[in-house]
Amino acid sequence: MGGIRKMGITIICSMRVTDFEEWKVGFDSHASGREKAGISVTAYQNINDPHNAIGIVKAPSKEAWTQFFSRSQIQENMRSSGVIGESDIKLLQEA
């Protein structure tokens, strides 16, 4: 018996940031761009590491996420918001 498979993917995006509060201001300022791309994100701060910002992302597909996240404007926004180094990204599909 197969059920209806849910569409979309979940992404866990973990980033080192210089200052979480500064990063969060930059993150919040780009909500409309994410919305236009069909992507929603909830931001978290790691309790055990205040310089670790984590986004739990919902995207329509891997391709939609990759296209959005790889845009040079997004990468520049991340750098200017205090993201340090590469993000650790895990793409998940509900089983």
C-alpha cells in the first residue's frame, strides 16, 4: 500500500557566524527573497555553541534549493551577515 508521497525536501544548514544577533538581522532582512523562491526557513542558535546558526529549511525540490542557495547574491548576503567558511548542508527527503 503506497500512500501519497509528500512533495519537497527539508534541509539542515549549519553555519559558523561571527555574531548570531548580527547574522539574524541579515537573515531576517531576506525573508521576501526566500518566500519568492518558495523556500521557508526557521533559524535557530545552537545552545552549546552561540556562534553556530542553524536553518531548518523547507524547499519544493533539491533543484529549487540549489538554484536559490548558489546565487551570488545569497552567498554575498551570507558573508556580509557574518557567516564564516563553508556551511554544512544536509538535504533530507521524508521516508
